[in-house]
Amino acid sequence: MAPGHKTTEAIGYAILALLLVMVPLFIGVIAFFVKINRRARAFAAATAAAEVEPDTLA
């Protein structure tokens, strides 16, 4: 198909629309995993700080 053809333009718009949907979706997925990772690290740090050695209780 030649440049400027209606089908070529439609495919271009379809690709643009797909990118406009997929890019924010991927950003959201990445942000979700970053958030989960930060929460897991904070939870691990809090758990490690809260642990008491059994020898210190006696």
C-alpha cells in the first residue's frame, strides 16, 4: 500500500491508539511491582527489628 492510502493511515492510527493504551498499562504494572517490592522490604525490615532473641528473655 502506498503512503497516504486510507488503509495505511488507518493502520497508523490503530498502532497509535494501541500504544496510547499499552504504555500507561505497562507503567501501571511496573509501578505495582515496585510498590509491592517496597512494601515487602519495609515489612522484612520491621519484622527483623521486632524479633527478640530467646537468650535475652532469660
